[in-house]
Amino acid sequence: MAPRLKVFEWSDGFHRFTVAAASRPKALAAWGIQQDIFASGLAREAPEAEDAEAARARPGEVVERGLTVDVGKAGPRAARVTARKGPTAAEKRRVERLADEMEALERAYADSAEAVRAEMRSLEARAVEEKTRFDQTRTKLVRDLAKAREKL
């Protein structure tokens, strides 16, 4: 005599798993679960389940059905984000302040660069003077040295 089959089901929230088996331990084995989920109430005997007939037609095989889950309704509703129409007064003031700082920086750089160029012109003129003095003194020394050698 064949054992009387019972229909068992459990759900993970996304799928419903139904099986026709002779006992709870055999249903757990068909699902591949070691823990007794019947004790926690996660699994139950469901002779009138949607997939009961399909499970009875294939005893020991798990019938899996995907459940429709509306994730949009699962959590609290988020506040709507409204688009701004333009920049705030604080943003405008910040842009003006930064533009003023940029202009002041550029003026300071231009003044500093001009001072450096003037100093470079002064140094170049001094270098020309030093070169001229060197050449004159060297020429005189070369001439005096030549005269001193002639007397030897």
C-alpha cells in the first residue's frame, strides 16, 4: 500500500516552494533544508495550496512558483525632490566673491611680474657695465703685461 501523500509549502518571500511527501522530514529533504522550518512556522502543511495538484502529480519533486513583489510599496515613501528655479542668493554672493578674489589675484600677479621684469632690466644693465669695465681693465692689463715682457 502506497503511503498517503501530504502537501507542504514554504516561501522565502520571493518564491513559494510546494512538495508532496509522506512526512515533514521527507518534505525538508526534498527542499534540501536541514533545519526544521515547520517548528518556526515558516513551512506548513497546505492541502489546498495553489500548486497542490501539481505537487501530487510529481511526488517528491519541488514545485516552485515566483511571487509578485511590489518593492515600491515595501518602504516608506520618500519626499519629492523639487527642482530649483535658479541660484540662491548665497550662491550668487559666493560667485561674486570668488570673481573679486580672482581679479585681485590677477592684478597682484601683474604688478609682481612687472617688478621682476624691471629688476631683470636693471640687472642686465649692470651686467653690461660690469662686462665693459672688465674688458677695459683686461685690455689695459694685457697691454701692460706685453710691455713688461718686452723689457725682459
